[in-house]
Amino acid sequence: MRIFELTKGVPREETYSLVDQIRRSSRSVCANIAEAWRRRRYEGSLVSKLNDAEAEAAETQVWLEFPVKCGYLDGLSRLRAVRHVRQHPGETGQYDPAP
């Protein structure tokens, strides 16, 4: 929800390009972690989905650079959001990869 709150201040004309992309990639992190957890019995599937989640987190971090460069978001807010994505990927809590 932190990403959603941060992107509320981006101008309306960026809603369907920049904001949508940031929100979709950040939500995909959560979805991939949940899917990885459901596939935890199959190590290859688990690892694949966790790699997908990590890739989506990296994409979110990159997309968060654009509102900073355009002056829509301050650098400190972006830094906090990136730190949050790294520390709480998907905000799903701890998981045990063992089935």
C-alpha cells in the first residue's frame, strides 16, 4: 500500500503510463511470492516464482526513478519505498520454503 500512497501525488496525465506501471509491477511482487508459496513442494517452481518476484521488485525500483527525475516524487520518498520493497517484498511476512 505504500507504493499506492506514494503514486497518488503523480499528475493525472501520468496515471495510465507511469503510475499504472509502478503499481502493476509492485503488485506482481506480492502475487509471485504467493504463487511461489503455493508451489513450494516443487523446488524448481518455487525458485522460479521467487526469481520472478525479485525481478518485479527490481522493475518497481527502476520505475520509481522516473517520478523522481520528473519532480513528482522526492528522492527520500523513493529511497524509503525501495527500502520497503527490499525488506518486505509483497508484505506477506516470513515464509518457510519447506513443504
